[in-house]
Amino acid sequence: MKKLVVSVKCPYCKKSLMEDEKMIDGYPSVKVNIQHQDKRGALYLSSIYGSYNIISEFIIPMEELVLIF
């Protein structure tokens, strides 16, 4: 089965959200900023469609709301 790799950019400023220095599943990751309570940091998502692999700067509690921006 062929992997579908996505490339993401900001819809407003058109800046790429791809992060070449944080590889996940062998491809550049998608970097977003997150906030949970008083913690802020980066969240890196796999760019492979359907993959749930991530790298987070802090532990994200299960079933908690997190702001993504």
C-alpha cells in the first residue's frame, strides 16, 4: 500500500508548517503549537495520512482539552 504524505501550510500567511529537523515515520513532521492549562510547547505530528505518531514537548493527558494553534 502506498503512503500518502501530506504537506501543510498556513492558510493565511502561506508559511509551511513542515519541520525537516523533526522526522516522524521517516518524513518531515507537521509542527503546531499547543497549550494545556499553564503549559505551552510544540507538538509534532506525522505527515503520513492516518498515522497517529507524535512528538510532544510535554505529556498530554488523555481525554483533556488542548488548544492547538
